Amino acid sequence: MMIKEKLRNLRKQKGMSQEKMAKILSTDTSNYSRKERGETRMHDEEWEKLAEALNVPVEEIKEENLSGIVHNDNSTFNDNSGNYYNQNFNIPNSIIENLQDYIALLKKEIENLKEEITTLKS
């Protein structure tokens, strides 16, 4: 977890509450709070809205987690001596975000194809 220090400090400096920031993102305060604490991903368009509201360039508030740790329970290896190794993979946040965006794109495409199938069947 990485607290978005720059964002939090600037928000407080400008006298803006988490409630007000949440309204800017059209979300509730607890969800905004999780985003600010780095527990939930902040999307590029959200960074842009917040930067605009704080009247600063996005670069001034945007902080990325340098890596996300993915722990996969299936990544246990046995070297036949009774020793087991667990691997943790450091995957850059940019790759994770790109994959999440690609998954969202694929889900949208699946929905479009389902609608097309329904139309063709009728």
C-alpha cells in the first residue's frame, strides 16, 4: 500500500475535504479514501479530474506504485529435497494497468458480440 502523499498534502493545503474530492470523482467518501491511501487503483481520468480541481498539472499529484507484488500459491516449487520455494513476482504497475485496461476492452467486446449473436438469432 502506498499513500498518495502528494495528493493528500495538496488536497489539505487547498482546504479540500475527502468528501469534496469524492464528489469530483462521482464516488463515495470511503471509496475516495481507499484511492488516496493507495488501496484502490486511481485511473488516469480520475487523476486528471483531481488535478483540474486542485488547479495543478497531473504530474504534480500523480504517484504510481513502482511495483505490485503478485503472490501465486501455485508458484511453489519442490527441488526434491523437501525444500519448497515460493516466488513473488514484481510486476511494474504500468503493465498491470495495461492488462486491466485490455481486460476491460475484451469484456466490452464480449458484450458487443453477445448482442450481435442475440440480434442474429432473432
